[in-house]
Amino acid sequence: MNIRGTDFTPGAHTHQRCSQDGGLLRSSAPPAPLPHVLPRLLLYSNFGLLFSLVNAVSTAQASLFTTPLGPKKYKRGQRERERERERERERERRKGEREREREREREREGRGVEAEREKVEKEGEREGKRETKRSKRKREKVKEGEGEKESKREREKRERERVEREEREGERKREKEKKEKERESEGGREREKSGEREREGRERERETEEKERKGRRERKREKVKEGEKRERRRKREREKERKCDREREKKGREKGEREEEEEREREREEREGEREEREKSEGGRERKRGRGREKRECVTVREKERERRKGEKERRKKKERKKGRDRGGEREKKKKRQEREREERKRAREERERERERKREKEREKRERRTRKREKREREREEREKERERKRKRKKERERKRSRERRREREREGRRRRSLRTFYFYTLSRAETHRRGNCTEGIWTKRGAALNENENFLCVSAAAGLLLHCLRVRVPELEIGRLQRRRGYGKPPQCVDIPDDLRLCHTVGYNQMLLPNLLEHESMAEVKQQASSWVPLVHKNCHPGTQVFLCSLFAPVCLERPIYPCRWLCEAVRDGCTPIMEAFGFPWPEMLTCDKFPQDDVCIAMTQPNATEATRPTDYSPICPPCDNEMNTDTILEHMCASEFAFKAKIKEVKRENMDRKVILQKRKKIIKMGTLKKKDLKKLVLNLKNGADCPCQQLDNLGPQYLIMGRKVDQQFLLTGIHKWDKSSKEFKKTIKKLKTYKCPAFENVF
């Protein structure tokens, strides 16, 4: 690296005198005496004073640009402060609007929650009133049934006790009469035997009667139990019918409420997470299952009533047949049996059809749920895409504004440089020349050193002294003022060591850099972040002067005067690296436009403009940039950071269209980095290799193995930015895949 341009090292100017022939001669003669010099002294002193005053006015005008408290700079500072105040006001206004919107949303949510609570409380009160009425009715019915049962049992017991008492008293009277008769009669023994026999017969009769009574009692109890069971069944069926009617009424009332609540529930469901949605879906399923069971029970209750009525009719007919009223033949029995079988078959068919309808309804409900979920997801995705587009537009607008401001600042700096170039390169002041015959004599002073030894020594030294008294300007102060003027009231320039983390310029050839740099990066963290995105381009070796060109801007050499790169170097790097950047979907950034760099002034360059063409080897093969990869962690990570999405897949087919290649992939893919891709895009994904029709690519020739494919979306096209073989056997590849999870990429959008 060298600095092209003229050499401005100061040299000692000796006294020069004009000869008669018009040439310059070196004189060593002593100066003339004072009497001969006085008239000339008066004339030249007046002329020198006028010239010094003119130069003083010009230097005063120039000092306004260089002094830190000049009027223009002060006005510029006021404008910048006013702009900052306006920006702060806009930020505060936006914050206030956001807070107001949040408060409105909270109020809406609070109103919706309160309305829901009121509805739930009203429904609970209604259900509580209904339950209290039902419980009262049940208690009254139970009390009435228990009272009736107790009264019936007590009456039966009393009747039984009364009958037993009468029987016992009758038996006692009979025994007494028999004993008296037997005693009176002569054949007492025979009578006693016969009496014993009669007693045994009577006891047997009593036992049989008691057994019959017990059987009758048990039958009555069974009949009572059956009647009670029937009554209970009827009550249950009636209650179920009432429930069904109430449910129908509720459904009719809730239909209107559900339609109003559906809109509110949609907003709630969007805010709630996936876990709550799953829990709600499971709870909803269980509730709907319970409702379906209740519906089935309501349907079965009516069928049971019909069956019960038919069974009662059949029982009556059987009783009548037994009594002799109906004495039909076997044909009628067969017909009735056949009719029963037909009815049973019809019932079975109806039940099957009902089950099928229920299954169809369940399937329809499932489909509706799925469609609702899909619609919600699509809405969310559309909203996210809209938000992303808005953010991108805002970023683009901000970048455009920044670029416009930078251009304006650069134009102002160019104007100031032109006005101050004479003061920066030359700190010389030229005195007025005097004529002697046909030739002229030029007298120069260098940084306040008057080096004349001619006869005009006194007048020229006096004029030079007055002029240098007015021109009290130093070169470093002027340059620092220029840098401060470029940044407003920013940090002053400092010499800083180049750190090891700055991979772009760590091996450039010098150890110190100027901060802030030529791209207006004030902190080292900002320099590292912005420079890290250019490291992959340097590794591609698109031009040998890429590192020098970039480091002259990101890490300029620490000198009194910052030196910019040459325009031809910028154009050479741009022409060599633009195809590779376009292959990865990045344009040449506006901050590196070559028109703003000097062409004939002092600038940084390589050895020669034509030397860049000879550095490329003879056996160079122009491999496609995405395919020119090594199995190295750094290269894979660089490609991953330069791409928006990445996945593992096999290549199905490769086609050529004009100057590009189209890579068609198989359907089966394993996603590693989703980025801005959608599921719709993955199904019919076609990657474009820009300007890849003629360049060789070994990966696209072998379609068998699996590859790690990376890409970006640019102008509704998917560009292929990197392709690596998925080699599980290599340790380096496994290491890179593990490192992908924790690796943080630099921000490319801020640079490009």
C-alpha cells in the first residue's frame, strides 16, 4: 500500500535573484546600505500592508470554518438541536398514542369480562332458583310418598294383629268348651285322642293359612315395590323430559347470546396461548360429549315410553287370553310374532341410522373446528406479514433519509474542502512581487520562516511578519475542526489499536486506526458489527484489493489528515465483487459509491491500477459462488448468516434458463432455519442459481446424496446462497451443526 500524489515535505527556500537574461541566480553578496533602501522601504511597506490586510480578511473568513465556535457551526448546532427536540416530541407523542391505545384495549377487555361475569352470575341465579324449586318439589313428593307408605304399613299391621287376636280368642273358647264336654262325657280318652287329632289338623291348617298369608303379603309387597319402581321410572322419565324441554329452551335463548359472544371469543382465543386452546378444546369435547349423551337419553326416554305402552297392551291381551276372552289360533300368534320381529328390525335400523347421523355430525364439527383453526392461523400469518412489510418500509424510509442526509453532508464537506484545500496543503503566503527590468522576483516564506537575503530584506520581512501574524492557523487544528464539523458536536478523532476481534482488518499491515472512521462509526463495537458482514466477501477473493479498500474506510491509517481510497480502486473492487454479491442477493451499498472518492488527489491504492489483473492465477476456474465451499465451520456459518432459510433435502432435477439455473427439490425436507418461508412455499420450492448457467458446480452434478441447502428471498424469487454435502462421517460437519444453535449472526441489513 502506498499513497499516490505530490510530495509536500517542507524544504528550506534560499534567496533567489533575477538575472538580466531573466534567469534565477544564487547570490552571496552582502545587503545594500540603509540610505539607498529607505525610499523603497516606504513604497514596499505600504504595498505590503495592503496585501497583508487582504490576506487577513481571507484568513478570517477561513477561520470561521475552522474555529469551533464559528457562526455557521453555531447555527448548524442550533438546527440539529431543534431537529432532536422535534424528534423527541414525535417520540413522546407516539408513546402517548400507544399508551392511550393500550388503555382503550384494557377498558374494552374489562367491559367484556364484566359483561361475561354478569351473564354467568345471572345464569347461576336462574339455575339456583330452578334447582331450589326442583329440590322443594322432590322433598314434598318424597314426604307425601313416605307418609302414604307409612300409613299403609300401619293399617296392615293393625289388621293383622286384630285378626290374630280374634283367632286366638276363638281357639281358646273352643278348647275350653271341648274340655268341659270331654270331662262330662264318659269316653274322655277317645275324645281326647280325637281332639288331639283335630288340634293337629287345625295346627296344620293354621300353618297353611299362615303360609298363604305370608305369600299374599310378599306378593303385595312385590306389587308395591313394582309400583314404586314404575313410579320412580315415570318420575325419572318425566324429569328427563323436563330437562330436555329446558335444554331446548336454553338453546333457543343461548343461540342469540352465542352469536354475540363468538366475536368476543375470537379476540380472546387470539390472545390466549396454545396451551389454553388445547385445554379449552379438550374441555369443550367433554362437554359436547355429555350434551350428546343427554340428547341420546332424551331420545331413548320417548322410545322407552312407547315400548312400555306396547308392553302393557300385550300384557292385557295375554291376561284376556288366559281368561278366555281371546282364543285365537296359532296363526294369529305367528302373525304377531312376525310383526314384533319386524318392529324390532325397524327399531334396530333406526338406531343404526341415528348412530350414523351422530358420527356424521361429529365429523362435521371436527371439520368446522379445523377450518376455524386454519382461518385463524392464516389471519395471524397475514397480520404478521403486514407488520413485517410495514417494518421493512419504515426501515427503507429511514435508510433513504439517512443516505440523503449523508449525501448533503458530503456535498457540504466537499465544498469546505475545496475552500480550505489551499490552507491545508500549503501553509505558505506569497508576498507581492517587485519588478526589476523585464524579470520578476518571487519571494516565499514557509511556516513563518523568512529566508530572503536580498536588498529587499527589510520590506519583505515586515510584510511577511504582518501577514503571518494574521495567519495563525495550524494544520492539525484545521483538520480536527473539519472532522468535528462533519459530525457536528461528536467525539474528537483518536488513534486506537486495531483489536484482534476485528477480523476484516487485523492482518491489513498496520496496528493503529483512526476512530471515528471514514464511515462515521464512533465506537469500536459499531465498527466490529458493521465490518464482520464483509469478512465472507474477502474470503471469496473476488479482488486482491478488497481488504485494503474496506480497511481504508472501516479502519483508516492514523494520520493528521485522513486519506480516502482512490476511485479506480473502488471501481475495480466493485466490478469484481458485485457478481458474487448479486448471487447472494445483496446489491452494492450506497455508502460505498465510487463517485465520492478522489480521482487525482492524494488517495490510497494498491501498487498500480493494472496490477490487480495479474494477481489472479492462470489455473483459475470460475466456480459458482454458492458452490465454492470448503467443509469448514467458518465458511458454513458465514453462508448460514448470509441466508434467510436453510434445510436438509435431496435434489430432484436441475434446469437451465437463460443465464441462470433452476434447482428443483424433492418434497421431503428437514427444516433447520425457517426464516421468512411458509409451508406453502416449501411444497413447490424452486431455487435459482443466478448467473450459474456457465459456471461449474460439483454439488448440482451429483443428485444422489443429501445436502444442506441455504437461500434467500429477493424480489419474489428464492436464490441459492450455499450448498454443502450432508456428511455425517466428518467431525467438522457435526461440530458446525451443533454450533448453529448458539451462533449469533451479524446484522447484514444495516450494511446493505
